[in-house]
Amino acid sequence: MHTTRTLFFRLINWTSRTLFANRLSHAHIQAFLRNSSLRKLWNLAIVYKDIYLGREHTRSKPFVLILETTNICNLKCPFCLTGKGISGGRALRHMSFDTAKHIVDQVADSIYLLQLYTWGEPLLNKNTLSIIEYTKTKNVYVMLSTNATAMTPEYNKRLIESGIDYITVSIDGGSSESYKKYRVGGDYEKVLNNVKDLLQQRRSRKAKNPFIEWQFVVFRHNEHEVNATEKMAYQIGVDKFTPLPAYTEDESWLATDERFRPQLLNPERLKNCARPWTHLNIRADGGVASCCYEFFKKDDFGSMDETPFSETWNNRLFQQSRRIIGQERRRVPLEKSDIICYNCVKSGVRPSYVTIDADDLKLNKPG
Ligand SMILES: C[S@@+](CC[C@H](N)C(=O)[O-])C[C@H]1O[C@@H](n2cnc3c(N)ncnc32)[C@H](O)[C@@H]1O
Ligand code: SF4
């Protein structure tokens, strides 16, 4: 059974990479099918027209909203910037319900999908459930990724009742030994029982939602457990199992299996970056990030605490980033710039975990 599912998800990935040069996830497809409207479809058409024409000033609005509900975490995963205790120059905070509502209200007419995390553990914010409940009244698909440590039977009940569509649980291992090597501070038995409880509650309600994905970040110390864990995940009722190549700053942590080694230098895909037209990323401190790979406050394009969406979306920095991406697509020399997209597009190295000075191709480790 799990082989059929794996093949199905591989087919979706292959098709979306071939057609859109980007990974189109199950969540994207479900969001499109479930949460469309004429207004959103019209906006989508303008988004893609403006990407195609390389428009720097766009009349379209984003169709994915990312709200970092918190930049605080209870674990210390060694290659996660938050896990390392790096703040990136930001205040550490849980986003308030009012802040989230204020942002959602400004873009709900164009948004298909709301993602409720970037760097931090979303279930630690006591407002996360009410943010989900509110956004679900706006015909938006809602998803989050969690380390599953803060779940309890009562919390799981409320999570299902909130109407959330998709939950990724991050469990990198099929045994306590390997799990705790990366998820420092986590308890394997506890998170596994939390996920089993969530699945059990969903089953007893005969509910299909939320869709539950088990994500397994693959390192050298856990790669031998991938197959057995995938089998176990499907046995307990998980809908999708995803082994993910790990970003590390330490070669000795990298998996030996080529399939699980990250492709850091991949300019071909970055040339097709469309995020400054498609995604609005808001960090826990209200900062408007260029994309989910951006971490440091100095790289922000604005602040939703200070400026409304309507004045931010076409500001100088957004226009500059669209210009750089447009130049790369047309294969004309990039205009030298100190915004984060310049290094990213020119080098093909995404700006988290490692940064790069694209002009002398020097890799730097953040932190
Ligand atoms: C920074 S976490 C924030 C959400 C939540 N705390 C969690 O762990 O799921 C976002 C995603 O990054 C993934 N991640 C963490 N460390 C990683 C690494 N070294 N390489 C690749 N992905 C990683 C997590 O598994 C998660 O899916
Ligand atoms: S649980 Fe998530 S946010 Fe927390 S340290 Fe690990 S990867 Fe980072």
C-alpha cells in the first residue's frame, strides 16, 4: 500500500517540476481544488501574466500567505538557526491574534493557502488555534509543521475541530536513539504517541481532515531507518511520508545515499523563483521577509507593524527583487544589488543554513 502512495506522490512532484519548474505539494493542489473563487482565479491569472512579463510593479496579490506564528522553540535542533538560539536581530515573540487577523484581512480575497510556521514551533503559541479558526472562515486552506512535542489529547481535539487542513509532523528517526540526536530535547516515544492520538481521534470522528504528513529529515545517523519508518508511518495511518534531504554545516552528518543529499547549488530552479509575486512572508516580529529562506532582520523588505500590505507589496525592495529574477530569466546580466535575492539568484544557494557571497563564490556559515 505504501509503495502505491509513494509512487503517486513522486508522480505529482515530477509533474509539477516538469510543468512549473517547482515543487507543487499535495497541499497546493488541495488548496486550489477546495478554496478557489472567481476573484482568486482572476488574481492567479494576473500573477502569472506579471511573472511571465517580468513586471516589477504588479497589480496582482500573493496567493500564499506565510505567518510565522512564533520564532520561539522548545527544541535545540543543531542545524536550525532557531534551535541554535540565533535570533537574527529580531525580537522573539508569539504573534498575537489581532496581528494575524489584521494581516489575513488584508489579503484573504487572494489567498489560497496559509502556512503557519517558518522558524519556530507553532504549537507553543496559544493563539495558533484561534488564528486557524478565524482563517478557516475566510475560505483559505491552512497548514502547519510541528515538532509534535506540545500536543496533548485535548489539544489534538481542538486542532481537529479548528478545521486545519494539513499538518506536517517532524520526526527524524525510527528509534529514540537516532531521533534525539537531531531533535535535541525531544522525546521520541512521546511525539509518536501524540501523533498516534491525533490519528486515532481523526479516525473515531470518521474525519478526513487534517491530512497528516510525517516528515523525516535524513542524516547519516538515521538513513538506515527510512524504509522501516515509512512502513510504520503508513501502518499507523499517516497519509504521507516524506524523507527530506538535510541541510547541515557539517559534512559528517550528510547521508551517504545520494537521494538524501541536498542540492545546494541549483541555479536552474532559482531562475524560476516566483516568490516575490506569489508569496507574502510575515515573520513573528511583523517583518516582511523576501521568502521563507530569509532569516535575518537586516534582509527584510518591510514591516507589517508599520506599513499596510498595499504600500509594501510594490515597494522599492519588492520591485528590485522582481527585477533581479526577471533579469535572470531573460539571461541578461544581473544588476548588482545588496538585497538578499541577488546572492541567492546569482549563486543558486538558498540564503539559510549557509549564505554565499555570489561575486567571489565564498560560502559562509550563518551564526
Ligand atoms: C524550522 S522548522 C519549524 C517548524 C517546526 N518547529 C518543525 O520542526 O516542524 C521548519 C521545517 O524545517 C525542517 N528542518 C529542520 N531542520 C532541518 C534541516 N537541517 N534540514 C532540512 N530541513 C530541516 C523541519 O523538519 C520543518 O519541517
Ligand atoms: S523543532 Fe523546528 S523550529 Fe525547533 S529547533 Fe527544531 S527545526 Fe527548529
